[in-house]
Amino acid sequence: MNRPRDYADLARVDRTHVSLYTDPEVFHDEMERIFYRSWVYVAHESEIPNPGDYKTTYIGLVPVIATRDAKGKVHVLVNRCTHRGATVCPYEKGHAASFVCPYHGWEFAPDGQLLSVGLPKGYNEGELDMAQLGLREAAKVDSYRGIVFASLLEVPDITLEQKLAGVRPVIDMYMDLSPVGEILVGHSGIYKHPYHGNWKIQTEGSVEGYHAIFTHQTALDVMARKMGAFLRGFQNSGLKGLDVGYGNNILEVYRLSDEQVHQRWPKPYIDMLCDAHGERRAMEALRNRFNLVIFPNFAILEYQFRVIRPIEPDFTEVRIYHTTLKDAPAEINLKRVREHEFFYGPASFGGPDDYAAFDRIQEGFRAPMVPWVHLNRGYLSEQTDAQGHRVGDLTQETQQRAPYYEYRRLMTREV
Ligand code: FES
Ligand SMILES: [Fe+2]
């Protein structure tokens, strides 16, 4: 047996070791210590609005179902029949009074309870403990503004409130682009991007501060032709990358002047938000744009919820759920769809370039004689702000270093 890995040495403050992206045993430890024992994004409540609605997804490698029971409570259940193992739900989403296993017909309620089994008379008295054989439920489920997180095997050592403390103001601003402060997730489509690379490449890549001028040169050329004057007018100086704690981090993407907000969005929509939230609050939400990572598997970018699904050390699927602003004018939501598909669609100008870059990173990782990934850009000039958050210029690598503080904390503890 190999000796235990020293994760504090492999994930240093300014560099990560290539084995963290390639080694199957590291991947196994990440599932056990991070994905199964800390807060992981599962769903948004708007995907399962009514009792009986469900959505299937994964926590790490484990297939799960997010359900809403008859009383409206959200459950996160392991999608694994407690008889002999089949998944009980094969669909991505839907509505069901119960889940019936395809193998021997065991039937489970949306809250996980075992309701009935196939041919029950074959069991002798004492052989079947129905109360103990419900679908396994996550140890802890909690949500913030409809965003549902779960910890599969243990109640985490921090509450969800603690975990999200540094990102809540940004989440609130994102939701307040809707006049009723609510979004609908995935109602206007989902993109799935598999790539041949480790999951952390996307965690790092969701808050990249300056790759765009290299990786997305074509897209930027087209955008400059379409909206050159507007782009040139961005007040982009002074934008920051922030490490806001527990692996979470924020990239300030752009900041508009009030005049630019009015160029960008029709007046009736701006007025609608000002009426709903007050002018100061509404303009703050309209002016500022962020990319945001909630470690380990979730990011919010301009028009999307991004969910990172690790499958193998060198294979990952990213699901990009478009977000719709509830009760906003249809033309606003349509504009959000069009801009989103321009950059992130499977045949678009932006997203596919990122996944091509990720494939190439993983291919480069086959060279063990070059063992370190460098994340030290701006490390020596990094500051701490009034809230205690590490801050650097957006083109530096504060955002990429941030996850590894939490990575070290979780990977070096006893489980
Ligand atoms: S495996 Fe599900 S009923 Fe047998
Ligand atoms: Fe990109």
C-alpha cells in the first residue's frame, strides 16, 4: 500500500502538484474528504417547484435525486435501490408519485420511504425491515435563495450560512436582477460540456481573469466589431479577484457607469427594478458583474449556473444551466439567452475554446518531469481587505489560489 499523501505539501499556497490532477488515489480521497463530507451544490429549487417534482444529478460519483415531497420539503436521496443496487430513477428531471426500481419493483416515495416491494410474500417474518430500507438520504441539506446544497455522509463542520458568508452579497445582487428577486434555473436550456481533464481545471477556470485575450481572441474580435464603442467604454480598471473564504472566490468581471447601464438595458426594465428594490440597490445590481465560484463544484457566471461533475481524474462534465429572471420582461430574458448562446453554446465563440484549452492542460500533465502548476501570480502583492478577504488584481491568481486553502483544510483532516 502506498503511504498517505501529504496534501499540505502537494497543494501549496503558490503552486499545486500535478498528481492532484492525475492520480486516481488523490481523486478517490477528494471524493471521500471533499465531495462526500462537505457542502456540495445539488440543485436550485426552481427546478423542482411542486410536490412530486424531481431532478437527478451527482454528488461526486454518487447518483442522487433531489425531490420535493408532499409537504413541499426538499430531499436529497441516493439514487440507489436499497435492495440490490439499481438506480431507481433514470431521467434527468420530471414529476413522479413514486420511484419504482426496474429490477424487482421496490417502490420509494419522494421522501425516500420504502412503500412496497415486489412479491412481498416471498419474505419470511423478520426478513424485511421496511422502515430501515428507504433510500439513503444526505446527512444535511440546506439552501440559500433557492440554491440547494447537501453534504452526503456527515453534517459539515461549518453551517451553510458560514460557508456562504463571503458570497451572499453577490448572490443577492444576482437574484435582484429579477423584480421579484427570484430566478428560474435551466428553464431556458442546459449545455453539457465534457472535457478530458481534471475537475479542478474548471474550478480554477471559472474565475479566470485574463485568459480571454488569448483563448477567446476570435470572440473578442467579433464582439469588438459588434459593440466596439460600448466595450471601449467599460470602466475596467481596478477590478479585483477575491478569496472570500472556504474555497469560495469572486472575479469582478466589469463595472458599468449609470450611463452605460442605460445603453445596455431598456428603461422600462431599469424602472421596474428601481420600483421593486429601490434605485440604489437596483443600480448596484445592474452596474456590477461577477463570476463566482462556490467550492468545490459550483459557479455563477453572467447568465448561468455552472455545475462541475468529476467523473474520473482526467474526465469531467460541466453542466451549464441558463438562468431566467422571474417576472422580468420577455425581451430581457431573450437578450440573456442570445448573449449566453453567443459565448457559451456548444458551437459558440467562447466556451468551446475553454474546453479545448482544458484538454490541452491535461495532455501537458502527462509530462511528470515538470511537476508543478504555478498559481503564484500576484501572491507577493496580495492584500487583505476590511472583511478579511484576500484581494488581488483580477489578472492575478488570487481566485485560483483560493480553493486550495479549503482543499488543504478538507484533505488533511481525519475522516
Ligand atoms: S434491485 Fe431494486 S428491486 Fe431489486
Ligand atoms: Fe474562457
